[in-house]
Amino acid sequence: MTDTAKPSNTPRRVVIVGAGFGGLEAANSLRNADVDVTVVDQRNHHLFQPLLYQVATSTLATSEIAWPIRHLLRKYSNIKTLLGTVKSVDTNARTISTADGEVIPYDTLVLATGARHAYFGHDDWEPFAPGLKTLEDATTIRRRILTAFEKAEREPDPKRREALLTFVIIGAGPTGVEVAGTIADLARDTLKGEFRVIDPATAKVILIEGGDRVLGAFAPDLSAYAQRALEKLGVQVHLGNPVMKCTADGVEYAGKFVGAATIIWAAGVQASPAAKWLDVSADRAGRVVVNDDLTAPGHPDIFVIGDTATVKNGDKGMVPGIAPAAKQQGIHVAKTIKARLAGDNTPRPFRYRHAGDLATIGKRAAVTDFGFIKLKGYVAWWLWGLAHIYFLIGVRNRLAVAMSWLWISVSGARSARLITQKDAAEEDHLK
């Protein structure tokens, strides 16, 4: 157990829980400050989540969108990295406790613990409809997609074969739209000519959205374009009817049941239990309702950022739960900590600067909305790609991703089509 007593004349102890976009940005921004920083994460890697769906759909390899946290922070002598899962926060003793019993003291705490997918009270659906938040989620979905085609090749029953070649995506936000478009490309382009019994192009890709349009956060004309682009790829788009049931055999919605062996959940998120740790107010998704300066109510030395927090954006509504917002919050927290070290305790309200919304539909179309300018089609796809490559870490990864996208665009081939970690049921079925 760690001694929580702080010796005199030692640097201020800053503990950052979570090395996502917000947590990592906060740590990087404190690299030259007179503080001792401890970064705690339950995984050893930082994940570029906006491209996670491309791992799930065989476009990119896991190593192209994830980097070891220790490697990213290795040059900063005042930053220590720990692999561990935080289970509680003692705000009176100013400590956090991990699952293996370690107690870590802090003077300032930054909670950037992210979120998981939420099933709106139907957690029993998760085994049948996995979400997409981690590398494990992505490889699970990739395995299910590719295995479905393999099983269909050997399935003599036409009804069962049809279910195997039906892919249902629930939720038509950016993730759902991107997954649906890429699976359609995979079936109709990448897998063309590789099977002898089935025609992969006959696969059904169904996108279900409870709202009245896809990409609800985008301008209506861009949403309409995205739907047309999806339908051109062969995706069946169903709006205004939320899913009522998910089972191992398929989904029920709009009063009917559709047989599907592969279901992907992209409809909602649930924040980490940070609000429970601190015993503070949370919104319906479990996010901490923070003060204007990103501190937790009643805890001026605890900051909550990223998907863990719900943040007001002045009179413009709420700050969106996207990577640029989390990065801006991480920088803001670091500036506040530095100001306090200099004796300036003036509250520093967070002001979010929205750079725009981007989403891709298949391998040659996208929509971008920067407010003053809206783009769609091939030009938007290039802009989307350049923006994502720019935010990747390291020259090697930028080149690798750019070359993968270029090769797929030209040839349709995807080199990351690997079935790994098959469970016993899949092994038995494929024997």
C-alpha cells in the first residue's frame, strides 16, 4: 500500500486516470511543469478511436491505430505510467484505489475514464450485439463478420445462409454509418470472386435508426446525401423504428423479426462510474455534470473531462463527445493546473471551439460540415482522410494508414482480413 503522506517541498501530485484523448493531452501539456504526474489506465495503449471501426471491418490492423502509453510518455521524466483499473476514489483522503489494492495519493485528480456502449436497460443484448469502444470490441466484430461469410459458404440451408449473410447495424450516427458503408464495400468489392458457393455481393446490410434521419448531428442536406450514398452501396436504411429485441438469431423492429447472425451496436454510450466514485450529479448517460471550469461540483481539485463529463458550451448547448473536444479539455485542465501553481486561483471557464463534423460513407464518399462550408462526396472523403491522418501519432502510422487507404481505393483489397481468437462454437462449426 502506498504511503499517502506528502513530504514537504515536493512537487504537486497530479493523477490522471485514463489515457484517451483528454487524459493523454493533459499529461503531454504538463510534461515541463513542476508536478509529478501519474497516468493510470486499465490498458497499456492509447487508442485512436475514430478509426476503430476500420479495424472491425478489416481495413486497418490494430497496431496502426494504437500505441503503448509508456512509449508515448517515455521522454518526460516527471510522468509515471501505471497499468491498473481504478475502482474507487476517496475524496477525503485524496487517494484512488485500484483493483489490485494499490492506493495512489493525489493533490489534483483528472478523471478521463471514457465511456462504454449502453443498451438502454437491455444489457442482456450485449452478447448478441457487441458495441465498438475497444480493440477487443473491434477484433470481436471483425471475427464475427468474416466468420459469417465462411459459415455461409458451408451452410446448405438457404434460410440459415441468408441469416449468415445479413448484417444489422443499430444506430445511424457516424460510427453506424461508417460501419454499414464499409461492410457493404467489403461484401461487394473486396470479397468478389473469393467464394465458390456464395456470392458475397448478395449480403444484406441493414442500418436501423430510431430517429428520423441518419447522422442526426449533421445538417439535413448532408444527412440526406449520406442516406442516398448508403443506399447506392446497397445498404437498407430503416428510420423511425427503434429495435425492440436482439437475440442470437436476429433483431425485432417495426413489428417484424429479421434473421441476422451479425449484429453491431452503435446506438448509445454509458460513462464510467466516475460520478458514483465522487458521489456527484450525473446525466442519464452517467456523465458527471461538471462546473464551467471542468471541476466536479464540490471538488475544486478534481477535474472530469472527455466522455466522462457533460459540459455546457455556453448558450450553444452541450459540448459533443468527440476527440477534439476531449483534447481541448485536457489542454484546458493543464493550463489551469499551471496557473494554480503560479498562485492564480481565478476560475477558468472552458470554452469549446468546434472545428467541424466529419463522417465517411464507404471508401469514396464522405460528408463534412464546418459550419461556413459543407462538402460531400469524393472531395469530402479526401478531406476526411487527411484530417484523420494528421491526428494519428507518428510518421510510420500516418504512412501505413495512407498507403492502406490508397491500396483499398485502387484495388479493393483489404490486408487485415484475419480471423483471430475464435471461440469454441466457431471452431466446432467450421470443422
